[in-house]
Amino acid sequence: MPVNAPSGPHIGMILLFALCSVAVLGLLMLLPQKIRRPIIRAITFLGGLYAAAEFFLPTYPQPTADNPEAIGNFLTPSVVPFGNFTNAILGWTVGLGVINLCQVHGKRIMKGAAGSFNSVAFFLSLILMTCIGILQKIHPNPLNKNIYDVLFTGALSNLDATMFSIVAFYIVSAAYRAFRIRSVEATLLLVTALIVMLGQISIGQWLTHWLPMTGFWHNIRIESIRSWILEIPNSAATRAIGFGLGIGLLAVALRIWLGLERGSYFDS
């Protein structure tokens, strides 16, 4: 058996933990609101407190057999046994997305609404891809691998490329609306976009190819102007957006951690 292939006991443990998680969530849904809310807030606060404390507390050397040079604090040894929160959250997020899609398409099939054929195709594709993916991991023989490659590389990847190719036309339409000259800002955006696009293609670079490659006039070449725009003003704007996103993520994390977030699951 290959090293990466999950063994029978591992699969049993995964299924056991999945069933226990579903049972716990079902039990929480059955509890009254006045009992459910404190439990959720307490678990959320303790989990966030552990992650924050392990990150911010001072560190000191903790040599182990696998990593003699490890550095951590008294909470660090529990990170690996306790698990990775990010992977768990991502896994549940994918599961909720699949459940939501199944609910939407299942209702459409039950009602016989328009587009039911597409909903049937969704369920068939979901079941087929899931079964073949699991078989390819458990028994990676040539047959399962070839079927998986046909479904994933031959079908899904090409469908993704087709979808994003169609989205490109909407992006061009949005760019056209944004570049219409209606104000000073729109004019500046249009000129900047033209310089960057011309600096990316051979025809644009040919327009200033007669300028010398060294000295002051090298800075006037269109590819030099394009590089300056992307590296200086664009980097500053990207960092500003990154700071804004970071502050927003911190605010949302604090709201969830301190139990200030509201939603249907918490309030009803």
C-alpha cells in the first residue's frame, strides 16, 4: 500500500469522528436557545484564547525527538495533538457548501421546476466524482487512476477553464464601463491602464524601442514606465488594501471570539 493511502483503521477513525461531530451538532440544535448560546460562546472563547495565547506568549527552547531545534512555550506541545483549527473550519465550510447545493437542487427536482435536468446532472456528477476520488485514494490502481484523470483533468478542469473564459468577457465589459472618461479619476485610470497594457505587448514596446537602454531616456521607455507603475503606486495601493482587509478580519475575529456575532444559528 502506498504511504499516502489511508489505511482501514484511519478511515474508521475519520468516519467515527464525522459521526460524532454530526451527533454533537444535532444535539446542539435540539437544545434550547438559552442553553445553546452559552455553550457555543464558551467553546469559541476557549478555542480562540488558546490559539491567541500560544501565539503571543514568549517562547523558549523545547527540544523534541522529531525536531531538536523546536522553540515554543508551554502551550506549543498541544498544538499538534489538539489539531489544526484552520483545516477543521475549511472542512466544515466545504461540507456546508455541499449541503446547501444539495438542498437547492433537491428542492428543484422535487418541484419539477425548470432546470431540473441540470440538478440531476449535479447529483450524478457529485456522487460519481466522490466515489472515484475515494477509490483512487484507497486503491490507486491504474484503472481508478485513469478514470479519475478522465473525470478531473479531462472534464472538470476543462469546464473550469470554459467558465473562467466566459467570465473574462464580463471583466472586459466592466473595464469598458470603468474606463469611460467622466471625471479626472476615470481619465487617470484610463491613461494608466493604457500604459500598462502597451508595456505588456510587443507593439507597445516597439513604440519606444528607439530610445536608449541606458541613461535618463531609458526611464521614458514604455516598459520602464509600466514597471514603475506596477512596482511603486500599485504596490502601495495593494498594501493599503491588505491593511484594510487585515483590520476587517481582526474585527470579525474579535466579534466571533467575544460572542458579539449574531446569526440564525446563534439567535434562533
